[in-house]
Amino acid sequence: MAEPGGKTSPQVRLKYNVSGSSNWYPYYIPNSPDSPGIISELLPQILSRAGVGGEIVPLPPKRTNQALENGQLDFDIVSPSWFPNGDFGPKFVKSSPIMLIKENVITLPGHELDWQDISAIKGREIGTVMGYLYHDDKDFIRADFRSEQELIKALHKHRIPAAISGDYPALYWSAKLNLPIAIAAEHSSGDLVFRLRKEHEALLPAIDAAITELKKDGTIKTIIAKYTQRLQP
């Protein structure tokens, strides 16, 4: 129920899981209360300013999307660029953009020229993260690993020729593990948004207003910089 000013009744509580992965640096960093990640820091602020309660429901990566479909979760944070034709389907609505996110093909140094065209992944076995969404995963063979960290290791063990990863996670784990990588073709680029179950559509104006406020006062920019200023490609 909306209150004057566009905020909703604090009795409204939305169930969510921060990430479909066990570790999504720099967006979700488990067991790190002082630096839990961009999305982990932003979500409570967005919900609070929107006057909406939140309840984290811990789930294994493979169950997150199913939980959204059956209503066990009320929303998640995703990019339309991860979905075929950018379509979430009839059960969902989306919020205003929160921030940009980009994915690239990554490979070992010296092999990036082989992967400069995104069509090179077609029909090939490509490293992916278990539970993640890829708009074109019917075009290639998924080789699922637990996290971006494991993708970097798999590249260096020659278990896969290339992988798909967000640029920030790939750069972070490459530096952390001291295992160099090369960034090749762009796989997707878009905005992170709320993917909200349609029965909660009445909450969108308050959520959108909260995102706008956090952009205007510099909160979103400051939190992004905290995690990414040392991770420039």
C-alpha cells in the first residue's frame, strides 16, 4: 500500500537472495560485513528509502531462478541484457536502472585475437558460472563452475578455452590469484535493475523514486567507486 510521497507501508516485506552465485565480486562478497559488495550495500538503502521491508532468503545458486518463478522470492537484481530479447517474461516487471554492468569473453593472454568476435563462442564449450543467466546459452555449451574465481583457475588449467565473466569480477580474481587474463569480445552490456514479481508492481514507483534519490545524492556513485576504483580495465 502506498503512502503520501510515494513510499509504501513498512508492513510490506519483499523476500530476496542477494546473488544467484556463492560469490559475485564486487557486487556480493560473503563473510565480509565491512565490505559486503555493491548490491549488498545498496539494496537495504533502496528498500529503506522506498519504505519497503526486506527479508534475505538464503538459497543455493541453482534454486534462485526457480524460487523467483514460483514466488518463494519476490525479486532479484539482474540485467535485461542477460535474457533473450531482454524479456523477463509475463510474471515480472522491472525497475529503473541502478547501474551499468558489462560482461566479456575472457581468455588467456595471447589468445584474445581468437575471441574478438562474439560469434566465436558458437558451438564451443565456454566457461560459465552455475546459476547465472546468459541470453544466448543455447548457442554454446555451458561449462559451469562455482564462481568467477573458478573460471580463472579453469582457464589456466586449460580446462576451457574461454569463459564469460563480468569485467570487474574477472579483473579482481585475476589480480587476487596472480593469474593473468585477457579480455576479448563484449558478451553483454546493460543496466542492473529489480526483476520484481508482477503482483508487487504497485511498489515500483517507490522503488524507482528511491533509486533516483540515491543517484542524485551520490550514494550509488560512492558505493560503486569503493569497490571498483582499483579495477579499471
